Amino acid sequence: MPKKAFSVDKTSKSIYNDLSFCASKTILESGKRSMEFTYTQKREWSSSAQRSVVMAPEGMVASSQNLASTVGYKILARGGNAADAAVAMVAVLNVVEPHSVGLGGDAFALIYLAGENRIVGLNASGRAPCRASRSWFKSHGITTMPEQGILSVTVPGALHGWAEMVERYGALTLTDVFEDAIAYAEGGFPVTEVIAGEWKAAENFLRGEQSTTGTYLVNGRAPRAGELFRNKDLARTYRVVARDGVEAFYEGEIGRVIAEFCERKGGLLSAEDLKTTRSTWVDPISLEYRGHTIYELPPNGQGVTALEMLNILEGYDIKDLGCGSPEYLHLLMEAKKISFGDRDAFVTDPDFENVPVERMLSRTYAEEWRGRIDHDRAMAPPLPRSRPGTGDTVYVTAVDQDGNAVSLISSIYMAFGSGLVVDGTGIVLQNRGASFSLDPSDPNRLEPRKRPMHTIIPGMVFKNGLFMMTFGVMGGDMQPQGHVQFLVNLIDFGMNPQEALDAPRVRHMEGMTAYLEEGISGETAAALTEKGHEILRANPSVNQVGGGQAIYLDREQGVLLGASDRRKDGCAIGY
């Protein structure tokens, strides 16, 4: 990766020139994090942040699990760069957060090359098997895409993308980068609290398949928080890839085992599908929002949906409406309904359908939609043609000592993906095929070798033509909503990165229903109900609003500011 130190732009204000810097003490109360007190340098106020912003002058990493973040830091410390650190973190997350990510899944990335002041995009999402066709499903009496199981499996693209990142832009080898993942899989790791709860929620599902039960349950149950867990099968798989390269996975012994497993289970994935897998390098798409350039990846991902939401919201004085106000949240949800309607109508694999990205992001189009929004009444959205459910995903980010940055997101889709573990490998096969439709009129209809509409989206922000921030928010349909709320918190409401992540979030679900996270007032909920929204306030058994990470460059000080979501087990680490 090109080498260049941070350039300090003295014309840019430090983020803390205008924002209150909150240092907060956190206590545990009835199993929940809560604030004991908040101290601010400039004025006293109630901060949503439940930890301090992490600050460092040289390099920084952030992920949803502390061991993964530590490994990212170690990679930077031994001479690796942002690409090496990001892949090392996601490889460790495959071990320590296996319900969310793995070798059997997909990945997307935005990579900032500091020496060229340029962003490149990576699409490492897998395609439908060659034998997967609507006629095949019809002949077998199947009218809707299976949500999980062997027929929901698409070709794994993640490993190919991870390896491409290291080969093209890394400073280390894949053997170096996988070293800690192998060590934790072989020697064991203590399961962290949030991950233990999510693992427990999938316990019954994991009992449905012998190879899955034997790999990811301990005596028929999910591992408990603090319990040491090992995955020696996965360690062996990583060793083979580290020794023989990704060819072992896509063309060699591992690929053969995967193909034979799928054939035995009645699936459609073949050795030929694996052999022909390739990642795609793409140009990011972007939108200007209040002087900031927001970058996302183009379809088949839903990044365009987040940009369309921002485009609509820019026409309103969001700051004046106030953070957490019913007026702002109403506009947010209306913009979401509009953009998701377009997502479900248009977003798919652009190799198969024309996706009108330019039209969706035009100022004229946003103005047309703003003219249809009623400030006092919620609109009923159109029924989505294919609605993805809650996704289990990991997001990692890294900025190295030369200013290069990586925004990487990877997933096996729903918790433990298809629910199938390939015998003897530790590999969970993803269920991304569930995103396809069997409706021939749907642009996201199933076709051989087609990529489905994808939910996982990494983000990046520039200002004045220069890198400013890398960020991501996980959680299926929540991801565009999370991107928008994080950016509005930071840009419109002047929060620091940690506050912007930790602030209570809203998730529009479907129809008129929206979930308001704890911390949004009852008065706001009542006002939204008056506008016609159907509000959910009950504390759900699973996290409905995702989790995120961010690294922000304060150019005046030449300091990196890291944030890691309170809703996950992770952290940011800098040096």
C-alpha cells in the first residue's frame, strides 16, 4: 500500500473546537451499562456516550470484539498496514464471533490509499450457483426462497476478497495475517458477554444439524460468557489456506470437501462454482451532505439507500428540529420508507439489471419526494418485494501510520447463516440466497451466477477532498438507517464519534411499525404515534439497532479518534 504520513490541514477545525468532550464513568447495574456521571470541559450536559473517545497519534483499529481489536493493533505494531490489520481482525472474528462472520460468507470494503488520495472499492460477494434457477425450484415445488438450509447457500466470496486485499495492498502475507485466528481457534478464547447472549439465542437452531451441533455447541448448549471455546476444525482450515493459499479453498482440498458436502445435502453449489469465484474491484458511489462527501459501494449492495435517505434529509433543517425530536424522527422514517421502496424496486446485481443509481441520488428526485412527505402524517410504504431479515454481521476498520484506511464489512447473513457446517472444517455456509426472489417480475429474482441484493455496506467520509472518517453500522435492514443516524448525529447535531454511535437509535421495521430504543422519550413516542407510526418500546430479546465502529481523523491536531459501539463487545485501540 502506498506510504504517506498524515497531512495536517490547519484550515480545518479540530472536532473538539465545536464539540463538548465528554469523559464518562460507566458502571454496571442489573446487567446493563448505565451512566454514573458525565463531566464536560465546556459545559455540563447529558451525553449518550458510555465510554470515552479513544485517541492516538499514529494508528488505530476498531472491531466488535476486544481480542480482534488487539490483533489488529498487533498487526500494525509489527509493520503491517490497514489492509493487513482489517483482514486479521475479521479472521479472528470468524473464530470469536462465529454466528456473524466466516470463511463461508461474503465481504465488501472501501480502501483509502493515502499516497494517491484515492478510494477503491471491493465487492467480494458470492453468486448464486450455476444450477440455481427459478425453474429448478418450481420443478421441486418450491415457491419462495428458503430462508436457511442448503438451498439458501450461495458461493462464499469473503476469503477471496480478504486475500485480494492483502495481496494487492497489504505489507504482510496471509500466513502472518491468519496467525492469531489460528492460535485462538486452536488454543481457545473466552466467549464475551454480548456474543454469548447471541450464541444462546441460536442454540435451538444449532441443534438441527449434527456437524453444526458438534462444532458450535458444548454438550448440546451454547458456550457461556467467560467459558473457553475451541474450534480445532476451523484452525486446521486456516492452516491449510495459510500454507497453500486461497486456491486450497476454491480449487483444492477444502473446496472439494465443501462441494461434496453440498451435493450430499441436496444443494446446488458445485466445485465449478467455487473454482470460478472472483472478487470485483469497483468505483465507490458518493453524495455531498452538508459539505461532507459520503462514500458507499454501488449495487448489488444497499449503500445507495443510505445516500438516498441523506439526500432527502438534506432539504430540512435537521439541527433546528433537535436530536431525538418527533419531528426529526418522523422525517427520518419517511425518508427510510421512500429509499427502501426504491431499494426493493431497483437494487440488484448490475450485471443483470440496470440500477438507476444516478436518478436515485439526483437532487431533483429528492425534492420530488420531499414534496410528498406530510410533516403531520406517516405514509404507508409499499410492500417490499423481497425483505431481508435481521442480519448478523461484523464491521472492522483500521487506519495505519501512513494514513491508509480500510472500512471492511463481512457476514454470513443471519445468525449462523444456513445453519450448516461443512464436516471437519468449522466453516459455516452463508444463507445469502434468502435475499433472492422467485418472482420473475422482481429485479432481484434468482438467476444462475447472479449476486443477490446485499445488505452489508461499509462507509467512508471525506471533507474538502481529504479523508475524514471510516465507519460502519451492522444489522441487516438497520445498516442504511444506522449509517444515516450516525452521520446526522455527527454532522447535524455536533456529537463526537462515540456519542454519535452510542446515541439511542430508531429502526423502522416494516409497514407503519418502528422500534424506538431505550433513551428516546415517551413524549416523542406519543407524538410519533399521533402521526400514525406504530411504535414498539418493549426491550427486545435481541439487539434491533445494530452496532458500529468509527475512526475519525482530526486533521488540525493530527490525531485519530476511535469509537466502538456500546451495544457490542468491542473496542477501539490506538497507539
